[in-house]
Amino acid sequence: MSVTVRVPAKVNVQLAVGAARPDGFHDLANVFLAVGLYDEVTVTPADELRVTCEGPDAAQVPLDRTNLAARAALALAERRGIEPNVHIHIAKDIPVAGGMAGGSADGAGALLACNTLWGTGASRAELLAICAELGSDVPFSLVGGVALGIGRGEQLTVLEAGGTFHWVFAMAERGLSTPAVFREFDRLAQGRDIPAPVASAELLAALAKGDPDALAASVSNDLQPAALSLFPELADTLDAGRGAGALAALVSGSGPTTAFLARDPESALKIADALRASGHCRTVRTATGPAPGATVTQGPASR
């Protein structure tokens, strides 16, 4: 028997970053929106733990125990006294190293899949605690929808969204390291007072109303200057999307994927065509959000 879990990408419609903490992390006010680009994670009983991957950029995905999907299986197995003998297969459609939490999605997907396969009966709270140990974005990949993450981003409050938002994503020619972007944020912030991060009331209201114009006026990403400092060409991609009518253009998370908010499906297609023609990006995808979090699509819980 195997279990398959579908898990979404995310875009950060607000990423407010505080000063570096003594532990090296940063306090965040991180408003996540799950979008309909998905990885599928399938777990099958095996003689030992192994990971395989297919799809765009699969060659960049580590297949050893550093992979978040493998780490998720190991963490749950250790808690429950189970041998983690599963084959984890990842069918990737979320960009790799793109600031859309593809690795975190795989971790959440593998955790839910293993929990279902092994029948551990772990509670939602226990799964979220394991997710938080795995990484700052992993809990949201499990939850999906729209949520505010504080602390490192792992302490979630689910938010309401009053409608569907249309997005275009442009994938860059190369990746960006999240730790490198945070280091650049710290370098650029030297000598400045960094305020404590708080969620924007205007942004939360725009999400609740489902108002794309109000959302466009309130999106923000404190890591964007650092990402642009390390990858200046992203500014050309942002300009191309704005020129094609995007209501808002921003770097997604730590980048280098750029995200463009469109008014409607027709506008999204126009923006996508313009970005493809610009020569400033590798691939372009459209998606809507919010999307559901990790969901069992094959296995006992899907019936």
C-alpha cells in the first residue's frame, strides 16, 4: 500500500523581518498565502529509507537524509518507535530554491503521508510541532489557506480570505540561498533600528474582503532589498510584470521567484505572456490562491 499527499506552494503577501536574534534567527510577521502549484509526495513501505524525485529541477533536490521529506519521516518514526523504512517519491512542480517553500512542502507532505501509512494516530498538534522542528515554513505547508506566522514564522494563526486571488510567478535562471539573503538583510540593516515585525491591518482586511486592489496596495517583503542586492536582474523581471499590468510585483519570500498579483484570469494570462516574452526569466506559471494545505489524495484518509 502507498499513500500520496498533495501539498501547495506559498507566496508571502507580507514578510516583515525583525533584527537578528541571539540564536541567529529573526522574528517575523509572515503572512502566507497557499497557491495552486503542488508537489505530490508518495510513501511506500520499503526495506530502508530512500528518496527519489522527478519533475522540473529534480536534479537539484538532495536525495539523502538532509532532504526535509526524509527528515520528516525520521522525526515521526523516532517519536513513535517505528523503523522509518519507506520509499519517499517526490513529484515536483513547485520551483526548487525559488522562495515558494517547495522543500518545506515536501517535508509536510512526507510527514502527513507517513503518519497515514503507519497509522500512528498523531494529533494535528503533534504533527505541527514536528513541522516546526523541521523548519520555519513547514507548519504552513501542512495548514495551507492563509495564515499569519510569527516567531520564526512557525507559530500560525489561520486567517480568513474573502475571495480568490490570481497570481503569476516568474522563475529565475538561478536560485538564491535563504541564509544568504538573511545575511544580506543583516548587512544592509547595520546601523539602523529595526522595528519589531507586525502584521499590516490593511493587508489582513484586504485578504478578508478578497479585494485585489487593496491587497496590492499593502503587500510588502522586507527581504526584497537583500534579494535584489544579491540578484539585481530581478528588478528587470519586476518591471516587466508591472509594465504588463500587474497590480503588485514583489519577490516571493527570499526569492528569486517573483510574484505578480493580477486582477482576474485574463490579466494573469496577459502578464504571463509578457514575462515570457521579456527574456528576463526561465519559466512562468499562473496559479490562484488560497489553496488547501497538505491533503491525502491516495490512501486510507482519501476515501
